Amino acid sequence: MANAADRAYQAIRAAILDRTFPPNSRLKEAELVAFCGVSRTPVREALRRLAAEDFVKIQRNQGAQVRSWSSDDLDDLFSLRALLEGYAAGRAAKRISDADLREIAAAIDEMDAVLAGGAAQQRKVAEFLRLNRIVHEIVWRASGSARLVSMLGRLVEQALTAHTAQKYSLSRVAQSHHHHQELLHALRARDEAWAEAIMRSHIRAARQALDPVPTENAAGGGE
Amino acid sequence: MANAADRAYQAIRAAILDRTFPPNSRLKEAELVAFCGVSRTPVREALRRLAAEDFVKIQRNQGAQVRSWSSDDLDDLFSLRALLEGYAAGRAAKRISDADLREIAAAIDEMDAVLAGGAAQQRKVAEFLRLNRIVHEIVWRASGSARLVSMLGRLVEQALTAHTAQKYSLSRVAQSHHHHQELLHALRARDEAWAEAIMRSHIRAARQALDPVPTENAAGGGE
DNA sequence: ACCGCTCCGATTGTATACACTAGTGCGCGA
DNA sequence: TCGCGCACTAGTGTATACAATCGGAGCGGT
């Protein structure tokens, strides 16, 4: 990651995710040069890459703009994620190794510990999300499709932009936690249809949680 | 498309597809400069884009190499395509407009004409593939998911690399043609499950046709 | 003879200068 | 006063020069 282009990519991406560069803001190459401390060439390369990953939109001779996501975009995004993650989970149920199952179990145990511990809520949620990502990535890889892994990685990255704007509630996190436990059971049982179904629920619930209007007790993100 | 970078992209991509740059061959920037008639900057940009679309593989300080696809890669690719195109067709069945249905019908009629006409076989197949792409794209767009359109576009582009190496048989094309006709019936009937199922068959048959070992009467590509 | 080290050439990565495009604001004319 | 057009400028697109890096060839030591 010593690359100037990579550093620029990381820096700009991080700034987009934490709203330093808010949605729809224009990213001028000269500003980014100052921001990243590298010359225009790697900055341009980083922007093209971010455009390929849908973080920014580039129009010819008019530079880059941070992409914004409408509610419909999010529906679209999470529908596809549910389809693909469900498919991945189903394939994983047939193929997953015992070692991977143990890793998932370990991650779930760690989640237990985090949630039961005395850390600040924000810290708990952050830890949970990190472990959540680990669980999902194990499942992706266990699906045996490299292409699926990269597609899902991309979709999840895009969802991140929406997620970081959200407050996360512990009740939402607890629901996710239960999904993970059930997923583990389904995978252990090598039950393809069950794994697919619970994963789809997991993702669709995550979409719902992003909506500004809470249905009953809590609004919050995370999956 | 007057861009130097775009021209470089098109030129290199075309050369990869028609095997001017065969799989695994190394693409040196200096050579591409001569080949495309533009300077290194746009050539590099084109390469990065081709890498993002999986046409080439770039390793740091070691340049770009044309990607090759193993049989497993193709299985993977077509499995995902079947899943996503099926999904798209199902959604399209619920949403497609009468105008789009007429366009599909028109394309199918044109296919009829092409196949019944007296053109050379190669010409027939090329025309058929063009119309095939049109039909698929109408279905994609009718699914109402922009993201799905771009993902499928990408997957199909990747499949192209494998397809161009193939001989296309007319019997294979005829099978595809029947799939299209049945798809149109399913869409007209607004039968989501039917549309999804026939589209999945269509794609899986296309995968099968790419295998070097013909099962019975013919090997050939195209979908 | 074989292994490892160093130097050199080839190739990619980065910076910067120059070219072009498009958007903007001012001025001129009606 | 309003509309049109032109010039100016900010910003992106392209070319090229310079720096860093990798791989291989040649040499020397063991």
C-alpha cells in the first residue's frame, strides 16, 4: 500500500465514507492533490477507481462528484445483496469446511462477549460490525466463487456509504446476532435452503433498518 | 468517444477479444502506445479500466497481462449469469411495458428473417448475436434495476472473451431462438416464475455449448 | 560447479508542463 | 432592459520527463 495511487484512493474513500466529502460534493483534482499529498496522476487514478466502484461519478471534462444514494437505489442494492448473499450462503452450506465453521463460531462467541461486555455502545457496535464482516466474508469464500466474493465486496462497500450515516441500536444488533447464530446452525446442518433463507432475511432486515421511519421500537443500521 | 483514453480502451479491448493479444500475453505500455497512437497516460487509464472489468490482470510494477479463463471460471461466470439473468427476467415479467414486448417481438422476427435468409453462416450468426444482445438488454432494463443492468453487462462482456474463440453452430442458434420465443410468451403472460426459469435454461445451455466436448450433434457458442 | 551478490537494463510509477474544453460573466447591440 | 456572443478562466485531458522498482545477466566466492 506504499503506492501513491493507493494512498490517494484510501484517503479519498475514507473521506467520502466519513462525510468529509459529502454526497454530491464536487471533487476537484487540485484540492485532492493538496488533501492527499500526491500529484494529479495518482489522484486521477484513484478517482477512476472510485468511479468504477460507484463511489463517485465522473463526467468528461467536468470532474468527479461524490455519488448520492436514493431510497430506490438502496432498495435495488439490498435486493441484489439478498439474492447474491443468499446464493452464497446456499452454496456455502454444501461446501463449507469444518475449519470455516469453527471460525464463524469463534466470531459469534466474540460477538457474545462484546455485547455482554461493558464497552461504550458505539464501541460495541463498531466491534460487532467488524466481526459481522468477517462472518460474511467466510461465507462468501466458502461459496467457492471468486467472482461472487468480489461482487459482494463491491455491493457491501456501496452499502457502507449509507450505513455510516446511521445510528445503530443495540436491539437491531441483537437481531443480527440471532441471524448469525441461526446461519451457523443451517451451515452445520448442511441445509442449503435454510442457509439461503436465513441469509436473505438477514440482509432484508438490514435494509429495513436503514429507513428513517422506525416501525416500532428502534431504527438503526448494521446487519 | 473522441477521448484518447476511450479510444485506447476500445482498441485494446477489441484486440483482446479478437485474440490479437492472446490470453496470458503481457501488455507493455510502450507497445500499446505504438498500437493505439496515444501517449502512456491514456493507455494506463485504459489498462486500469480493463483491469476493473477483469479483462486484464495488473500486478504492481509488473504491468498488465491478458486474463485467461479456466473451465471453472466459466462455470462460475455462467452460474452467476443464470442467477442474475433469471432474476432480471422474473422482475421484468412483472414490470415490462407493452412497447418493450413489441421490441422483443420485432427482434425475434428479425432473427427469423436472418435465419431463413441466404446469408453466409458466419454472417447469420453475427447478426443473430447482435439481436440476441438487444433482447437481453431490453429484459435487463425492464427489470428496473440499474445496478443489475451494469452487473450483467460486465458479466456478459467477460463471457465474450470465451465466446469469440468458439465456432457457432446453427443448431445451437436455433435452440437459443426457441428460448427467446418462449421467453416472450412468459413475459407476455406476466408469469414471473416461467420467465425466470426459461432464462436460466437459456444461460445454462449457453454455458454447455462452450465446452470443447460436444455431447451429441454439435458444439458451438452463442446464447 | 553451484549458489549468491551486485549491477544494469527494461518497465512501470509519479510529477509536471502543456493543450483543450466548457462554463461564466461581461459587454455590446437591439 | 433583455438577449446574444465573445473572451476569459478554472479545470480536466494528454504528453513527456524523471524516479523508483523489478528481473536477469554476469561475476566472484565457496
